[in-house]
Amino acid sequence: MKRLIEIRTYRLKPGVADAFHHAMHSLAVPMLKKWDTDVVAYGHTDHEEATYFLIRSYEDREALEREQNAFYASSEWKDGPRKELVDRLDSYMNTLIWVSQEAINSMRELNASEVQADGSSK
């Protein structure tokens, strides 16, 4: 079975990496999961402190658009963590690729250690 993954890469403003991660880990990701979004992995990238990633999985492009439109239009998002995250962004980029379920499982497993139990990143 193939799945469409979205890899969203964020370029953060200087000095906000820890605060961004805290808001993502404690507010945004739990909210996404509550909305039944398949969050595959997220965290700081290995190559530079000011870059962060979020990987989500979808059935297809239509599901991605439908789910994201509903989530980002919700008052829960707008009145919740949106400002805390968006105000810390310099820019972001999305990449969509098709992968197997096995690839998603591998990404999930290999990146699980990125987020520690206390919400800090390694």
C-alpha cells in the first residue's frame, strides 16, 4: 500500500528553536493527532539548529487537502498554537512524495528517539 507523505521543513527565526519545539511537541502535534492526522515524525534536523521538520502521511492528495483545510480553518488551531508557531517562522517548504507503508514505519521508528519523554529533543 502506498501513502502520500508531506515533509514540511521550517526555517526558524534565530534563537527560537527550543520554544518552537516546545509548542510543536506540547500543543500542535497532540492537536494534529486529535484530528486523526498521521504524524510520522517531527523535530530538529541534524544539520542545523534553525531547521525543523514535520512529516505527515495521507491516503492521497485529496485527503491531504481536505484534512489540512479543515484543521487550519478550525478555531482550535487559530485560537490555539498557531501564533506561537507562525511568529517563530522565517519560512517553510512542503515536499510531497509517495512511499510505501514500510517506509513510513521505518521513518517513524528511526526518528522516534528525536523526541524524548519530557518533550526535549536530542
